[in-house]
Amino acid sequence: MDEKKRKKLEAKGWKVGSAYDFLGLNEEEAAYVELKLVLSDALTRLRKQKNLTQKQLAELLGSSQSRVAKAEAADKSVTLDLLIRSLLAIGASNRDLAKWISASATA
């Protein structure tokens, strides 16, 4: 948001901040959420790059299509373990994982 718009909103009594501020997350919680978002986005992009459907990925993982959809949406029920296993199952390398993890730290 540009500074002019922000000042205008604050002048009218609005409080402007990030989603993390709104949710009251501490630094570690925010980093965890950001990591899940980066990895779930990477899963979606890599699955599409490999021309796999969510159902095909689910079969590869021995899981369900709805579980893959939740992983790609960074649902709170999805663990980092599932995201990482899914990425590795469709060909992500350790180097790829390191790149995505480091990207989440700078986001």
C-alpha cells in the first residue's frame, strides 16, 4: 500500500498493518506460516510443471486428492513433513528445498 493511501486511512481512524499483526503472531509463528505458504506454492507449481493432477499426485503419495488440495492451500492440518515428502516425491531436490526455505526466511 502506498504511503499516501495509508495516511489517509489512518486519518479516518483505520488501523493499518499486516496479517501477522492482525492475527497477533510472534516472529516464530509468522516464519512457520510463511514457510508453509512458500512450500505449498512450490508444490503447486512443481506439480503443474510435471503435468500431474492432484489425483495423480495423491496416488503417488498413497493419499487422497483432497489431502493434496489441502497441502497446496497450506491448510493448518497439513504438516511440513507432508509438504516436504510431497515435493521430494515429484522430483524436488535438496537444493530446491533449501532454496524455497531460504526464500521463506526473506519474505
